[in-house]
Amino acid sequence: MRGVSLNIGWAAGLLFLAGLVFPVTAGQVYFAGTGHWYEAVLVPAGITWNDARTNATLRGGYLCTVTNAAENTFVASLVDISYYSDVSINNDILGPWLGGLRHANESNWQWITGEPFTYFNWYGNQPDGYGGSEQRLQYYAAANVGTTWGDHPGDPIAGYSLPRGYIVEYDHPAITATPTNGLTVISWPAEATGWTLETSPVVGGGAVWTPVATNLYQTNAAGFFLPTTNRTGNAFFRLRL
């Protein structure tokens, strides 16, 4: 007997279901201060800044941009030492990647989203430009885990291992899909109340988005979910405010 599974992926913030393959899990956490969702992604082998940026996009979000102290405290609380590098030749550790960058021959930092870089929380002697003229943003507190920041060229440098993670920010509610007991449960958080769940067989110019009837929804303590039976063909789902 064949097990139940679906092909699930993200495309521009959309949840895509098709024939058979694998489920996608997500651990997004909502922060009321911004109305956004955040996910700390652990990469035990370490990861470069560019790969983290690419992976964040593939997950339907972007490397986190931190624009005030409350958001920074919240985001830093999502990670522990497992997201940091090994101890370096200088006896410090490098924290997970954020979405800030400074190009070579430029003095100003910027966020990948184009938001103003007006809030910052640099550690002591940071930024110091160590390792190269191109610099990227990460959590850094010397030999500790903390809420302060440091700069890094983004690629491997001698004497240092790479950070073991990055933080993704989502400006849309997180939708996940989980096969269970012959059904596929499409779920989204309780914080996404007020959004309309819509479905379409295609995306792009020919997409016709149809609201999913609210009487099909079920609720539990964590949020809302829509059980769906196995289906042929493609289905895209989105939450629209």
C-alpha cells in the first residue's frame, strides 16, 4: 500500500501541492511588533551568507532585517549556541546570518530589502572589516551568545568555521502542509486571522484565485487547518489580506 505524501514547495510565498514526494516542515514564529513571522534555520555543517540568502528566498522569505531594539531582542531569542560557529583562532564564535550587507568601497550598511539601516546594535569594536572589503551581518558577541552584531565577509576565512544557521523573515503568514491519516492538512497560525485562504491550479498571469469556503476550516489551539484528500493535478494556496 502506498503511503500518503505530497509535493510541497514555496514559490513567491505560495504553498504548492502536486503529485507525490515529500512534506515541508516549518518553524515560523509570529512577532506582533512587526506583524511578521520569523524562522531560525539550523545548518550543522555551516553556511555562507550568500547560500543563506538564497535558501531564505527559496523558503518564501528573506534574510531577517532588524529595524528596532524590540525586534532584535525577539529575533536573537530564537537561536542558541548551536547556531554559532566553533571557537575560532581568536577565541570568538560567529552567530547566525542576518540580512545586512556593506559592499566594498562603500561606508554605508544596507538591508537586502532596501529598508533604511537606521537601527544597529554593534558589539564593542564592530564593525571592523576583518577578512575582506565585502562585509555581511551576523549576530556576534565575542565568545558569547547575545543580541549584538558583527561583520564578516560572508565566505570562509582562515581560522574560522562558518556560522551554523541563519534567520528568515516572512511578511506573509506561514502555510505548511502535513500528510496524516490519508489526508493532507494545510495549516496556518492563529495570528493569521483576517486573511483569506485562496487556491488556484496555476500561478502567474493566468491564475484565478478562488476563496476556500470558511466552513471547511477547523481550529485547534495552535491555529487553523484545512484537511484535504489526495488529489491529482496541481494546487497552489495563498493567504491574502
